[in-house]
Amino acid sequence: MKTKKVKSAGRFGAGYGIKIKLKLNKVESKQRKKQTCPFCKKSGVKRLAKGIWNCSKCQKKFASGTYYIGE
């Protein structure tokens, strides 16, 4: 069950602890947002895989931080 406090990290049970789930929540919320492209400066970059990003506006595929750009 997902709770208000841990949101999507609620998929992990009680055995993981609240601090770990809150840290995971912070990373996942940043990771899933559309980020600003360093080439065209528009918001449209999505994460394809670990460290691989793709801009939907200028169609550039590039490597950057693992979870969010500029890490």
C-alpha cells in the first residue's frame, strides 16, 4: 500500500525503513521529471536508461548524470 509520506516507495515493505524510502522518493521524483536540454535549452529531456538521456525537441541523445542531468 502506498502512503502519503513514502509515495511510490511504499512498494517496499516495513523491512526497509522510512529513511531509505524517503531518499528513494526524492531521487525518483527528480528522475521522472522532464529536464532542460543543455543543447536547445527547452524542457523535454527524458531518461532512457542509466545515464542516457534523449531530448524530444531537438532529438539529441546524450550521456549525463545517472538520475538527473547535472549530477
